[in-house]
Amino acid sequence: MFTTVLMIEKPLAPADVELVTSLHGDEQVSFVVLMQPRGDQDRLLRAVDDVALGYLEDAAHEDREPEGDDAAPAAERALAHSLDALRAAGSEAVGEVVDSHPLDLLRSVVEQTHADEVIVLTAPHFVEEFFHRDWTSRARHKVGVPVLKLFAQHD
């Protein structure tokens, strides 16, 4: 069985589930999902990304993601939804919400599960990517397995 650590920021959309579950053809895949909610952090960077992608309405919208203690219930629901969707697609899936130090947790999960790969499934983050401060770039320096970056579907 192929083991994939999947880092996400929001619930998986059906297209995301289809993408990650079909990457290895008919081989059975087991997922360990790490849900890292962005919360209110990097609001300016997200607005720049939205403008670059043409999502002007999103860039100007003041609706903020929950943060602090308010972020935990939303992140738990997003994680549960994502795990259910992966299981419904025929994969094994477990996971946890990341409350701090996501890259340190990623490294330990990869080591503990003997993961074959890491998939970082996020929205595009152009500013962070340009400066190599995005999760994928940073994860490549932390784990000893291939790290693949995929773009999540925009709802």
C-alpha cells in the first residue's frame, strides 16, 4: 500500500479527492491528512494572490476565516469532511488538525508512517512561492520523500 501525507488548508472539494486518489492508478493509497487552517494569518498575501488569479471579489471581500480558538471547530469539521470524502473514494484515511509547527509535525508523521510521498494541496500563494516560503518549498528541506504541490479547486 502506498502512503501519502496530504497537507491541506480547506476541505477537499470533489475534484481534489478525484485528483489525489487517482494519482497512482489502481494502487491502493492510504492518506494521513494534516489540516492546517490559515485563519486570519497572511490576509494581505491572500488578497494579492486573489488579485493575481482574477478573483477580485474575493480580494475585496472582508469575510475573515476564524482564528485562534474559533478556528479549531471549523478545522475539525473540514478535516472530518475531507477524511469522509477520501474514505468514500475507497482510500484509507486518518488525520489531525495542526495547531502549531506544521513542518515539524509533517516530518514526524512522515517518519512514523514511513510515508512514500507528501502532497501539499493548497490554493496558489504567488508571493510565498516566489520567495520559496510556501509549504512545498519548505517541506522539501524537512522530509526525505518526494513532495508534490497541487492546487486545490477554488469554490
